[in-house]
Amino acid sequence: MTTDLKKSPIKGIAGGLALTAGATLLLEMSLTRIFSITMWYHYAFMAISIALFGLSFGAVLVYVKPAWFTREKTSERLTQLSLTYMVAILLCFWLHLQIPFTPTFTFVGVGSVVLSFMLVAVPFLISGVIVCLSLTRFTENIGRIYAFDLAGAAAGSILLPLLVRPLTGPGVVLTSAFLAALAALFYSSSASGKLRKIAVASLVITLLLVMQQPFARFFEIKWVKNVWGLPYSERVIKAPDVEMWNEHAVITVFADVLDAAFAWGMSPAYKPKKNPEQLMLMIDAAAGTVLTKFSGNYNDIMHLKYDVTSLAHYMRPESDVLVVGVGGGRDILTSLLYNPKSVTGVEINDQILELINRIKGDFTGHLDLNPKVKFHHDEARSFIERSSGKWDIIQISLIDSWAATTAGAFVLTENNLYTHEAWREFLTHLNKNGVLGVSRWWVRQRPGEVLRLLSMAYSVLKEMGIENPRDHILVAASEFEEHENSKTGVATVLVSPSPFSKEDIATFNTDCENLKFTKLLTPEMADMDVFAQLLDPKTHDSVIANHSLDITPPTDERPFFFHTLRFRDAFKIERQNQWVTSFNMRAVMTLLILLAVVVILSVAVLILPVWWMRRKKGSDVNARELQGHSLYFSAIGLGFITLEIALLQRFTLFFGQPLYSLTAVLFSLLVATSLGSWLTGRFILNRADSDKRFRVALATVFAMTLLATLALPPLMGLFHGSPLAPRIVFAVVTMFLLGIPMGSCFPIGLTAAERRIPEETPWLWSINGAFSVVGSVLAVIISIAYGITATSLLAVLCYMVAMLALYRNIKKA
């Protein structure tokens, strides 16, 4: 081992590993962003599992094929592998873009899914071999080398938000290939001159590919998910007029003017004399809205008064209005039709504001110049919490993009606008007779989303001390389509902190009659018995308990509003049929299938081959000793991934913006674990009393994860309404307090194993990887079913098991 280290300068190895780790995490995150366009978010989530699986299988190859990876040729192999990694990224990604993703139970459908994910897995497999060789061939410097691994991953986590706007998603993938070529250059410092020349040439070629992507676009997305969630992709035939990439989504605007007035829930009473001019705006190829031409003549946009989402304005004209989610500006224009005192628009995606106010400002009428209108680039809930003002109307019209964000799809499908705590903030920021108007999809036979809104309104109003919540709620729907013998459309729920007056109810009844909307609920009538029963304190609990869907009010602990299908019903196909949101139902089934697949694959591909090789070699390692070390690496693999996912989920709600949770949590956590690994190599490993220091380090990890699980929710509550800066400071400090101790786990475990069973380290690596793969899916299932705290508690349990396993291993040694 020492001889090999002399031949391979540690700086070259450490630098190459850091670049490989950065390329790998950047590739994983960019694929998640791209999968959100080509697939639905619950398939995009698989990018995480695929990455972890490929990395782990690479370690298995190192163990099963030792003749391919001799210590004497480590530098040469690492250079060759890095060049192969670069080629695999380019080739496999290009091939993936040619495949229409069709997730149906047909031969073609299953084939498209399997082929897509097999192609994507190949680069991660090669990366896994590189990382395994880099870490296991130089264990004398494991603390330092592992620190570079984590530091490189941290750098990779921050690159996507910086690069995706100028380079586009495919350009970021090409950047990961450039980093792989750069890693080959570092690794080649002790390899042959020929390999070094190839590395330099590869570096130049990949750099040119990256630079051309924003213009020539050799790597272009050809297939996108279907707009309405049907199980097949649609081919991108014509280029959009505008395309803008960012860490939130891809925004596309097409030049063709729509031939009909766009509305979420258009009134049957609407009889157009002349259609407005509108351009379709798509977010991640599925969530659609429109840009409406506005020249200052309100007669051109009168169709907006016929949308069911405008009902709150009929109730409260001439109001101070807050629009959550500006989109294409429809709700801003709707507000202006009712002579408002002011209109405040809050939009999380700054490029949407740039689009409607600058790029397409001449078309949309430069709404930002209207003296009554103010736009804010912010997350709505955080904006409201910090605000001292109050509004007469808060409008939330179908705010969801069905998109996977940069930090990973299922990790961030929670929505902090649809929780009990969020609605409490909304209602307390309304004036006495103010109205919260929320519009969602309506399916008469299975009104899961509307029932969940009513359940949430009930729970908040009861918490506010209101005895009869039903007096504070009105609901109407525009039923414009028949779907399998069920009327479907869009429903608007109006909630007020004060009881609706008789005049309010009379206005509501008249508007519904004139506009031919279906009245669903008033204090005097209920279109369906379940509405009245849900809002009756005597029957409320039994309705929730016995309903076929999960209509409990989402909370910040379980913020998954869109997942109303219980896990026990995941495979009851009839309950998945929810019209336009059926894919949200299928997501639960997909998640459970994915868990079964990763468990089977982890056993079959990551564990059984290594177990078979051990038996073939006739290893004389004590079985109980191997079990102890295996238990340790299983526990830290499962513990780290579950804690990371729980932290991302919790801090996404804390910040409201996935970008901030990505930078302040993932980046800080990786930097902190890198620092922890370096400190471990400096002050814990290879010391006379290292066993004692091992125990103290693991006890600290256990104590800190337990403390974070118990203390984070109340501590976060202290920051409600705080500006962004102190929130970021709090998050970074938290990540360092957690990450520095956690960074010691892997180097300590590997050092302890090297002392007793050095030939078994690839086995331990595969065990660690297998539990990381399974944990990436299991953590999300637990969060959806039982809450984020339950996921954190699983991590605490894992680190307790790791601590006890280490104590046992040291004692036996």
C-alpha cells in the first residue's frame, strides 16, 4: 500500500477524487432536473436511487474482479476509468434523450423504463469504481482523501444553480463530463504520458461541447412528458419562442396564439364575441398557464371574470389583494378588473417575473408599471410571515408545477402552501372580513383535493376558537368535463376569519346562478353529504377516519397535500383514478414498487456477488466479527441518507425555496462532513488511544442526531417571520454541528475494519451502498406515511446501532 502511494502522489488522487465526486453529484442533480421534463416527478426521483445504486455496484466490481484493479496500476486504472466515465456520460445521456419514456404495463412501456434507467446507471457505475479505488487503495490517508471526496460533492451540489441558467440542463450534464476529463488529468499525474495527452485532449473536447450547448444544442431534449399526465411522452416538434432554464423549472413560451380563451374553470355562461390574444406558457412541459395580451383596455380581458377562480373578487371588490404565484399574470389582471386598492404579486421563480415584465412586457402590458401593482420575488409563505400588513383577498389558484426540483424529486414534492400552519398564517393576515380563495381540481366522484382543503380550513378555524367553521366557508365549482361518468373541473374554496354575512351568501348564490357555477357548499346547503359531515364537529373525525382517501389536514410535519392515496391502498387501481391528478395517485404505487425493486437489486447485485466471491475464496475471517463490521456500515449508510432527506424536507419548508435548502443544507452538510473527515484523520485515527476516541466520536454523532430531531422543530418556530439571512445562518450552523461529527463515521469504520479484516473492505462498502440505496426510498415513504420526525428518528436509531456495533467490534479486537 505504501509503495503504491509513493507512485501515486496523494494530491493527484485527492484532486481526482474531488472532481469525480463533484461530477457525480452534479450529474445526479442535473438528471433530476431533466427527468422532471421528460418524466413525471415520481420517476425523476429515481435519479437519486440510480446514482446510489451505480456507485455501490462499482464497489462490488472492484471486489469481484480484483485482477482488473491491481494496486500496482491504480493510477493508470483511475485515469482510464475517468476517461471512460466522461465518454459514458456523453454517450448514455445522448441515447437517453432519443428514447420516448412510456411508463405503461406493455412490452414497449416497460422496455422504455428499463432501458432509460439502465443507460443512466452506467456512468454512476463507473464513478463508483473510481471512488472505491480512490478510497480503499490509500487507507493510510483515509481521513484526508475522504474529506476531498465530500468537499468535491459539496462543490458539485452548488454548481447546478450557478450553471443551469446560462448552460441549460443538458449543458450542465456536459459540464459533469468536463469535470470527469479534468479528474483524469489529475489522476494521470503518475500514469503514462500517452494517457495524460488523451486526458488533455478530452478536456478540450468537453469544454467545447459545454460552450456550444447554449447555442448549437447538440444535446437537445426531444421527448417530454405528456401535458395531462397520460402515460406517454410527446415529441418536441417546434422550437419555443422563449426557453429559460433555472433551478426551479424550465419555462417555455410558444409563439402560436391560442384560438380560445384560457381559464382554469370557465363559466358555461361565457359567450365570447372576440377571443383574447394569449400565448401558452409551460413549466417543465406540463404545468401550463398563459400570457394574456393587455393594452390597457379592460374590455379585452373580460373573460377573466368568468373563471371560477375569480369568485373572491365578486365577494370583495375594491380590495387589497395578494396573489400567490404570479404565473403568466392572469390573477393580477383579474384583480385589476375589480378596481382594487392594491395588488401584490409574489412569485418564487424570478424568471417568470422577468418574462412577463421584460421579455414579453410589450405583450402583457408591463404590469409592473401599473401604480396599483407590486411584484415581489419571494416565497409566498415566508413573505406573508414577515409582512406586518393585511389583505382583503389572498388568492391561490392551482399552485403546483408537478416538477422535480434541484435537490431531488420526491424529497421536495411537499408544498408549504397547503399545510395547517400555512393557512393559519394566511387567515391571520386577512382583514376582519377578508377572504382566502383557493382553487383546486374537482372530481365529483372522488373530491379528494377539495375535501382536504375543507379539512384544513376546519382544523385552522377550530384552532382559532371558532365553534362553527361551516359559517366561514363557501365552495363552488365549474364542472366543464365528463370523465368516466364523473363531472370534473375546478373548485374554489373561500374561507374567511369572520362568518359570511347574509349579504355575502346572497351575492355568492347570485354569482353562481348567473355564471352557472355549481354551488357545493354554503352555511345553508351542501351539494354532497360528506361536505356537511366533514364540517360538523360531531362527525368530522369519523368522516376522516372512514374516507377512502387520506383527507387529514397536511401539516408541516407531513406536508404532502397531493398524496391522498394511503399506502395500504396503493395497488387499488380504482382509487387511483382522479382525472388530471391521477399521476399523484400512481406516485404512491411507484414509490412502493421502487422500494421493492431497490431491495431486490441491492441483494442480487450488491450483496450476493460479494458473498459468493467470499465463499469462493474461502475467507477465514471470523463470521461474527464480519457481522459486527457489516452491521456498522449498514447502519451509517441508512442513517446518513435518511437524515439527509429529513433535513432537506424540513428545511425546504423552513426556507420555502428549494434553492436555499439545497445550498444551505446539502452544501453545508457536505462541507461539514468533509471537515469532520479531515479532523478525524488529524486527531482520531492512528492515535495511541484511538479506540477511546472512536467511542467518543460515535457517541457524539448519536447525541447530535437525537438533539437535532427533538430540538429543530421548536427552534425553527422561533424564526417564523425572520428575514432570509438569519435563517441561512441558523441552517448553516445546524449543518456544521451535525455534519462535523457525522464526517467521522466512515473513516473510523474503515480504519477499524482495516485493522482486523482488510480484505473485506469492498464487502463493507457494498453493504453500506445497499442500505443507502434502500434508505433513499424508505425515508420518503416514512415521511409521507408518518412524518418527517419519524424519518429523523430512524436515523437516530441507525446511529445508535452503529455506536453499539463499533463498541462491540473494538471490544472484540
